[in-house]
Amino acid sequence: MSFDSFATRAQLALNGKSYTYFSLPELGKRFDLSKLPYSMKILLENLLRHEDGGMTVAKEHIEAVARWDAKQEPETEIAFMPARVVLQDFTGVPCVVDLAAMRDAVTRLGGSPKQINPLIPSELVIDHSVQVDVFGRADALDLNGKIEFERNMERYAFLRWGQKAFGNFKVVPPNTGIVHQVNLENLARVVVERDVDGVLQAFPDTVFGTDSHTTMINGIGVLGWGVGGIEAEAAMLGQPSSMLIPQVVGFKLTGRMPEGATATDLVLTVTQMLRALGVVGKFVEFYGDGLQHLPLADRATIANMAPEYGATCGIFPIDAEAITYLRLSGRSEEQIALVEAYAKAQGLWHDANSPHATYSAMLELDLGDVKPSLAGPKRPQDRVLLEAVRDNFHQNLEGLIANRKPRHETIGRLVGEGGDQPQAEHLAAKPKSKIRIHDMDCDLTDGSVVIAAITSCTNTSNPAVMLGAGLLARNAVKLGLKAKPWVKTSLGPGSLVVTDYLKKAGVLHDLEKLGFYVVGYGCTTCIGNSGPLPDEVSKGIAENELVVASVLSGNRNFEGRVHPEVKMNYLASPPLVVAYALAGTVDIDLSQDPVGHTPEGKDVFLRDIWPTNKEIGDVISATVGPELFAQNYADVFKGDSRWNQIVSPEGESFRWDAASTYIKNPPYFDGITMQVGTIDDVHGARVMGIFGDSITTDHISPAGNIKKESPAGRFLMERGVQPVDFNSYGSRRGNDDVMVRGTFANIRIRNLMLGGEEGGNTIYHGAHGATEKLSIYDAAMRYKADGVPLVVFAGKEYGTGSSRDWAAKGTNLLGVKAVVAESFERIHRSNLVGMGVLPLAFSDGQNAQKLGLDGSETIAITGLQDGASKTATVTARKHDGREVRFEVKVLLLTPKETEYFRHGGILHYVLRQLAARKPA
């Protein structure tokens, strides 16, 4: 039965059709919506359209959003149902694996496989599997693609099965583009038209994505954010997401960008400002006169990095610039007309006369104040002005070289005593590794840039920075400059459209002359798919334990993410990536030092080769047009010959191969019945790990290299898989046996139980006080065999990073019952709940160290009251019988989350709900 308590149902006549919509202006006759932020209006429309009398959306929920108080702390729960879901293959493969497993499980519970089927459009873009194995040559794209298909044939065959087996599910094949870029350039509807129970409806395009950077789509007015694969699967199966009505932070932009500054510089500035304010769990909304000078691509760049500044989303309204972009990107005139007419009819259109909304907090930035910047060396919010990069490098070098082998004690002492030695003496003391590469003798030192990568959706979707990089390359080539021979250069354009406009502008050839050949259409270096360094470079790094660097136009630079041999990683705009490839080191001040020299030995400075804003704008106008988008997205789901030659299984249920090391039926639903459980206290638990601040999902569940000596490496070799064929953790997310062994196995993670040494190890506490240092996986399996539950203690911002559902799945499969942290990243907390792992927060100011915990204790968590209590008591019992007791907050934030937890997780809840219905 359809509800419309406030009589908001209205008609919009357009394109020869009559659309039904739920009118916000009609609701505005009852409530004052004039100061409601744009994003809150989208939430309000979603509630109006899904009102069902209280099963999920009641009249009271609509009133709560309509009467939204900007200053009120979130306390009211609402249900949000996205219009569609978008996935990438690292997170998408396990999603489809889970759906296939649910088909088996629902059959065992008496249902039909067809009951497990996406109910809303779900589109998966294969973009995370290509690696930079081959670079710096014309055939790099073809060879990397060939290797990609050889490595991932089993996964791709599985996805082709899913594409045929599931309705409402489409796959964008490899070598098309990065998921967020494809979403922006093609998949996004902005306004949806859909037949709902025989009625043609128009409503805002909203989206859940299984990648945290789904927020790129906020740049064009589409409300969406990253969720874990678990939550995405539930949405695909028609389950709304429970959320607290958020606070909304307003970010006012004024002025216009100065000469020499890029969108990357702008987004790094915005990220730093919002991190300082604190916007975790909040919406951010951009407004102000500066929007009129901000191209859509720049807005998308800012929106993309919402995870880096910590917000749920960072949204821009629909306005004339959005319409211009829709036309530029080849959308139909009928769709464009619908977007504009609907936005204006709903009061969602923004122009100079639009009233300013009321916000929970506000920031302001004059675009004219933006300066060339990088971020690093290990967090995206740590912005560094270009002129300060060398100093930043030296400051961070101190800690990293302190543990060098004894033969380097001199330099460790020299730098570690505060850097008070003369610069010349410091440089003379720097260790050097002499290598021969490309028939040249070279010196590798601390700070050598060994990876320079134009990569990641954040920047590759932006013509200004991509063409800026091309023009800078052209100017450098004219002066005879070359990239340093030890730099691994790569260009991942993000979409076929980008390659076409780089070619059309005539600058792709110049980029290639500097080594920036197209290596693939995927995320590549930004997610750790940087591929191996040349042997000579690897040996040189190892010889003197050098602290080398990467410079990438990505959005993530967490420890151990980009490459295991590279300890410093800086985010930069594509033009600066090219500049650092020319310089070959971050131990330089590019604002005043030469970036290189002409063949005649003349100094060349960055200002000599940097293109002007007008030059970049003129090239954009001459090269980027709708025909490029139209031709490249004409058959976006078709794929190339490699894709279409893949042989895939048939049938409603997947035929699992017990020998597969890529695709496996997961154990989550083993033994499931229709009986719902309870949330019980925990007793006799052991501590698996004590971690500090900023433990990322990369630390918890790495996506990159699998070390042969790791538990996952040993598992694969026992099954006949040689190290050369290990692929990556990300590519093996469809196999829980591999992934549980990779959980907490990051080479850079530091367990404070072991004094903070790097590597995924712990202290196992056995019977009679016996202790043993083991890998976390091996220890967890011993505890599991003994029936001992586990807990994890951590610091602030636990789980920051990509929406990596395996960070929660692996934690669950290791036997962890609860994670106690000072604070959690939004998506990871939600994922833990979705997998039945209890997130608990220390009281303000407390942590494991201040409480004197060392990991030897046995732990009890009491007072949970079947999820009814908002607090619990943790009792840590030491060897001598002494007890440390402290209160923690129970982070089951909504009644729905508590219900999910009683079921053992969100998928178990959905499965029981579907199984209870009679098969169609």
C-alpha cells in the first residue's frame, strides 16, 4: 500500500510523458523548508517516496527531517533507500560471491534461488585488477591487459556468470575506466525515471557504492556515498539503510583559483581544513559565489575526497554547470531536460538567487588563497606546500632511518640529533646505492622518487590537470628534459575519453617521451597495483635500506599501500607528478631549485615549463567534446575480444570449484536456521592486538602484494600456486581462506603487544602461562580451536580507508567478538556491525595504554543486555589477579543495527527475511 500522509504526490509533464513525483514545495506549505540544505532535501524526498506506514518510513520520520535542527546532535533514525548500487571488482566480486552463497542458503531454508536477486539497478565496473607490470613502452597497455586477463580469468568468468544469472545486474568490462569516473561520465542519471508499480516516477538519483570514493558523484548533485559490500548487498536486495539524521556542514567558496594552482591543490586544502574541523559522520555541502568559477570536474575532484576529509559525503547542488557537463558528456537532450525541469520543480536548482541554507557549522575558503601543494608522506590530510616538501621529507626521514643497520649509525645520529649539522655535511653523509639502469650509471639516495604515477579517479577525471600535465610534458620535451632513469613512470587515464582528448590535444606523445605511457584503465598505483620496481632499483633500495618516495596523483598514501619498498608517498597533481619524475627526488624545493637541465646544461625551473590557466582552458575548449564521450560509451557493457571469449558457467546457482583459490563458497551461512540469536556478554576473551591511532583498512585487510612467507602465501603454495601467480589480496577477495590469512597481515601494521614492531604478529597466550610469538592468523586459529573469543584494542580513527568489507569479514572469521577503539571510521564501524563484530568506544581520554593494558589480560565484556544498553563494562584480568575495569560505549547506533546484530549480521537478517516469504 502506498502512503502519502502530506499529499505531496504531483505530476510533471515533460518530453511527452507525465511523471509522478513527490513534491517538496507541496510539503513546504506545511513546513518551512527554505533553509533546509540541498542534501537534506534529497533525504526528505526519499522518505516521502518510501513512506509505508511505519514498517520502515513513518509520517514521524518525514516530520523529523522537515523540522531539521542544524545544531541538534543526531538522534533520530531514518531509513534511506538508494536508487541504485555501483560496485568495483575488488569489493564487487565478494558481493557476488555472497549473493551466490545466499542463493544456496535460501534454498536450504526452503526458498528459491530467484529470491536472491538485485531489486535495484546494480552496476559493477572492473577497474581494480590491472597492475603496472609493464611501463615506459608503447605496448604497456596491451601487455598489462594480457597479464590482467591471465591472472583474473577465474574471477572474470564468475562475474560473467553473475551478469547472466542475476537480473538488474550489469558489468562494465576491463579496460573501460575507473568506476567513479565511469559513474560520473556515463552511469549517473542525476534524475531517475522509473516505472514503479505501473506508475512512471521521477526522483533524484541516489547511489550506494562499494568504494569510499563513490562520493565523486556528489560533484554533479547526486547524493551517494561509500558503504561496505555487506550494506550494498542488503540495498541490492531491497533492504533500506538505517542512518541517523546527519548534521550538515556548509563550506562556502568565494573568489577564483589563482595562476599556477590546480584542482588538486584545492582539494588538498579543503581536506586539511575539514579534517581540522572534524566532519566524521556528517554531510558537507559546498555553496557560495565561488561555485560559478568552479568547473564540474573540479567539483568532482573535491567531492571524491570526502573519505579523506572524513565526511559521509561532500555535495554540490544541481545548477547550470551540471547541465553543461551532462551535455558535454553526451547525455541525451531528453535526460538533460528532465534533470533541469525536475530540479527546478523540486526547489533543488541552485543559482545566484537561491536562498542560503542553515548549516550545523560553516567554513569558508577564498579560492584565490589556494597554493601549489602535496600531501604526505603517509596521510592525505597532511598537506605540504610545494616549497616545504624538502623540509617535510627531512623531518619524516629522521624516524625512518633511526633503525638502520649499524654501518649507518653516523647518519642516523647526525640527522636524529635535530639536524643541526650543516646541510653539506648532511648530504655528504647520505648513503648512496650505485645502480646501472637503461645503460646509465645512477645514484639512488634517500628521497629518490622511484614511482611517479598519474593515477586515480580524483584527478584523472579532471581535464584541467590531465591536459596541464600534458602541456607541462610538452614544454619539458621542447627543452630536452627527461625523466630520471630510476623513476617508474605510468599513466592510468581513468577512462578512454581521457586518452582521446590527450591524443587530440597532441600531448600524449609528449607524455610518452617522458615515459608516461598508458599502462591501463584502472586504479593502478593508488590502490597498490603499482607492480614491481625494476630489479636494479629494488636492489639499490635494499643495499642501503634507502627511504625512497613515490609521487602519485592519487587519493590514498597510507603506509604499505603504494608499494612495500617505498616508505614515503606524496599525493600531487598530475603536472607535479611529471615534474617530480623530471627531478627524480623529493629532496628538492621545486619552487626555487631547477627541475632539470637542458642538454647544454642550462637550469630549467618549474615556472619555465608550467602552462598558464588560459593555455589549459583553450586546449580544453578545443579538444573535450560530447563526441568523445558518445563514441567511447556507446557499447560500455560489451567489452573487448578478451572479455567476450571468456567461457563462464550457466544456471541460477553457481557451481563452486573446491580447488579454486579465487572463488569459494564462504562459511557465513553454514548451519543457519530461522532462529534469531541474542547479544550476549563476552567472557574469557584474549587480546589479539593492541594498535595505535589511524589503523586503516589497508592495515587490517591489505589489497596489495601477498608475501610468500605470509600465512596467505604459504596457503597458496601448499595448493600449488607459485609466488609469481599470487596476484594480490584484492583480486582474491572471493576466497575467504586467502583473505582471513591476510587479515592484519600488513607489513607496516604495528602491534603494541610486541613493542610496536612492524608486521602482522601477536603474542599467543596458551595454557599454564605459556606464551609464543605467532602470526595473528596462526594465533587466532589456535584460540578458535580452544574456544577462546578474541578482542582488539585500538586508538583513534580505527578503520580509516577504503570501504573494505573484508576488514570486517576477516576480523569476524578470526574469531574477534569486539573491537574497542577511541573512535571509528564510519564505514568500517558499519561493516563490523554488519558482520557481527561489536564496535565499542573507550570513554573520552581513555585508551589501552592509559589503562595499563599490555595484551596479556583475559577480557570480559558485560552489561550488554541483549543490545539494549548504550554502555558496557570491560574487565581486564591480569596474571596476578588484579583487575582493570572501565566503561565503554556500545556503538550499535540504531534499533535496526541492534536487530541486525541479533541475527548475526545484516546478510543473515536479509536472508531470513527473504526465506520467510513464499517463493514467487
